[in-house]
Amino acid sequence: MAETTMKLTAQQHLQCAKALFNFTWTLLEKSDRTEDESEVMVKAAHASALHWLQVGEPVNFARSEWQISRVYAVLNRPEPALHHAQRCLQICEDHEIGDFDLAFAYEALARAHAVAGGHDQAKRYLEMAREAGKRIADAHEREHLFNDLRTVPGYEGK
């Protein structure tokens, strides 16, 4: 029978989860990313989520789903972007996660719908993100959300 557990310590899972999350960000922000780097970015985002599942809390799971959705949206792959954005929102709702994370769940859905060509849905989720964003306690995090909302395809700068 095949082994069904990873033989890593909690600390190793945590280190991998964080390192892969941050590595994914470096690739997301890279303007001249190659096709191979795009594939690595997908794999790194999923791997980060896998490690968070071993040692994280629901907020880590939501953020992992958000990042995976962002990766797929950036790569213009709407179906998985929508799937992971919806998972992000579901985790937030199931665990009563609000503030920054809920606002970004709506941002992910807006971005994924925009990539999919669902402009009415994108507008609806943009408005939900803006409303949730007004309730973000930390001013820096609130500003980060509103800056990100201005990068949703088709709604840049609005």
C-alpha cells in the first residue's frame, strides 16, 4: 500500500508553505515571466497550499486559494481562477473570516469573472470588495485592497 502522509515536521511544512507562497509572488510580479516560469508559478502556488493544509489555519487556506486564483487569472485561465476564488470565499464564509481576507475573496471573484468575460458578475464582486474594503481595520491593508481593485482587467484605474 502506498504511503499517504508526508514525512515532514510541522516546522518544515511551515517553512515550505511560506517560501512557496513568497516565491509565487515573485513570479506573479515578474513582468517578463517565461512560459516555463508560468508553469512553475502554478505548481508553487498549489504546493504552498498543500503545505498550509498540513499546518495552517482557515485564514491560511483562504489566502492560499486566493493566491491560486490570482495565478490563474494572471495566466488568463478563467475556469480554475473562478474555482479557487469561490473556494476562497467559501472558506471565509464557513469560518467567519472577514476584514482583509473577505474583501480579497470578493476581489478574486471580480478578477476571475473579468478574465472569464462575465462583466456583470465582475462589477458586482468589485462593489462587494469595495464595501468590504471600507471595513478593513488596518489602513495599509485597506489601501492595498483598493490599489489591487484598480488592476482588475477591464476596470483598471476605476
